[in-house]
Amino acid sequence: MTINTLIIDDEENARSNLKLILEEYCPSINVVAEAGSADDARQLIAEEEPDLLFLDINMPNEDGFELLDSLENKNFSVIFITAHNQFAIKALKAGAIDYIEKPIDIEDLQAAVKKVKVKDGGDGNVDYNMIRNIINEHKNDDKSDIIAVPTLSGYEIIKIEDIIHLVADESYTKIFLTNGKKCTSSMTIAKYEKVLNDNVFYRVHKSHIINTRHHLKEFNRHDGNMAIMDNGEAIPVARRKLSGFINKIKTF
């Protein structure tokens, strides 16, 4: 499958770098053109009818979302490119659209490309306004403050300090909060391990991540190495994780 692709970024070096990476690591991608502005992009989209856009969010005069708003037909997929390193963006990677952070991570890029479906209506069902509102609302937040959790119905914005622990549930993750609420996320616990701040969270078991910074009450060796959370939950600490866990809580 060949994916005809348009790269849209106001930085020429960024476009060249991405093109070189795509040529080496993503053989299904065929870069048909590059655009340095939204105006140029509109013309090229009409001429080339690409399957995929790599679209920089932050461009002068007209940003990536404004470009999408101006297009009547969106018969293509979109992978956003952004320099914003924050959880609100990282967590959205599990959704129907994807984000690539600068500097570009090869594995993230390849994973995003695998999601692309050629000429199936693209991302026409994606609520770009919702995504934009999440980014605008939280773009000045410290990355340890909030996370956008992909759920079966959309996204839920949660404060990091309100998360007590996370539990794997097959390909989903259950997130337990301080108000007693339980949120079911469509993102796997392995992805949460990658995006969550490791100064706050620790994966103590293949099925469990706990908030060591805010909600760990005690560690009990007598009943099989259990992390006791302040909501009364006893979370098992796997033997292979024990040394790292002990070292982490000693630093508090």
C-alpha cells in the first residue's frame, strides 16, 4: 500500500528532516509535495489529493486547525506535528488522530503511519474542534498537572493528583480517582507507563500503576509485598519490580 503524503510545516529544515526519516523508516509513505504555509497547502491538497497530511499545528498567520476548518472535503488522514510536550497531547495519541512530537521519535512515527487508512473518508469523523479546545485550554499547564484520557465516548480531562492507581483490563485501563469515580480508558496500561510522569507514577506490576507521589500510604511486606493506597486498596508489587519500587519511595 502506497500512502501519498503531503508535509505541511513552516520550517524548511523540519520538512526536510521528516521527509528523510519517512524515506528510511516508513517505506509505504510517498511524499508527493511539501508546503510551508496554509495557503500553499490548500493549493497542493486540491492538486495532489493526498491520502495523508503531516500537519504542523503552530504556523504563522494560519495554524493547522484553521487550515482544516477552511477545507470542505477532508478525504485524508491527519498526523499532527507539534513541539508541545504535554500530557494533553501525548494521551491523545490513542485516539483516531495522532500526534508526532518534535524531535521526532521513530517508533512513534511508525506507529502513527500504521493507523492510516487510504481513501476511506480519512479522519472526517474526528472532532478537530474538541482536540483544539483541549490543546488551547491546557497548553500552558505543566505536564504533571493534567492528562487527557481517551474514553469510549471521547476524552476526559483529569488532574494527575486525583489519580490513585491504574489497572489493566485487557486492552483497556481502569483509572481510580480520589472522588471514588472509576474511569475506563481505551488506552493500554503500557501506553500509560510511557506517557505518565515517572517522578509521580510507578508500574509496580504488569497490571498496575500507582501514584507514589500523592496516594501511597504504606508498603507492607507481610502479606506478599503490597502497596497500600490511601483509599484502602492493596496493590501487589511484583518481585522483579520490588528493588526499583523501594529505591523510588526512599527518595521521597
